[in-house]
Amino acid sequence: MVEDDPRDVELTLTALEEYNLANEVVVTHDGAEALDYLNCRAEFSTRSSENPAVILLDLKLPKVDGLEVLQQIKSDPKLRMIPVVVLTSSREEKDMVASYQLGVNAYVVKPVDFHEFVNAIRELGVFWAVINVPPPGSSRK
């Protein structure tokens, strides 16, 4: 999960844990750290090279923005099959169009209401952790 807002991280993790929808969630706090994780670089150089089952990606990230992270994921043959869900507060059409042009699998606007947010995360978790069949070589993290 690549997320800039610590409150959204806490809410997302709580919702996923409450419904037992994730075995392991890795949180990165900026786009550069996310790319280091995905490419097993820097502090992540010793992690397993297995790809995550899904990436929840915020567009408004420091260092490397979410659209650039998405572009790098979808242009890398080792990463492009990882499903990416943009989870953002942006309702701007240009962000949505750019995300889909880069190959995002889903674009979800974060609800403002706490209960709606938790429910949206639960539904995302059910789909990506239970219903969706992940690509070969990914894990159910």
C-alpha cells in the first residue's frame, strides 16, 4: 500500500484486519520508497522478490508522485501484471484519465465519511483478496 495520509493508512489497515482480508500489508510513505520496495532496492534489498497480490496507490505522494509510480510499474515487465488500485481523494478527470491510460486496474475515490471509507476498503479487500484470481508469480499479501 502506498499512502501519504497516516490517518487513511490506519483506517485502511483497521478495515482490512477487521475483516481478515490481508495476511501482510506493506506500507510505504512516498513514491520513491514504493519503487524501492517493488524493485528490491535500498532498505528492501533483502526482501523476497515475490510481487504483491495488489497495490493500493495514492496519487498525491511525496518524492515521486503516484502517476509516475504507476507509469514505472506498468512499464516494467516484472511488475506490470500486479493489479494496481488507485485509492485517492482526487475527483479530477485528468487524474482518472491519466491513471487509466497508464493501465490502472481500478480507480477509487476515498469517501469522506468514516463508515463509508471502512466499507469501501472492506469491499476492495474482499474483491482483491478473495474474489480476484491474482496473476502467476504474485502473492496474496
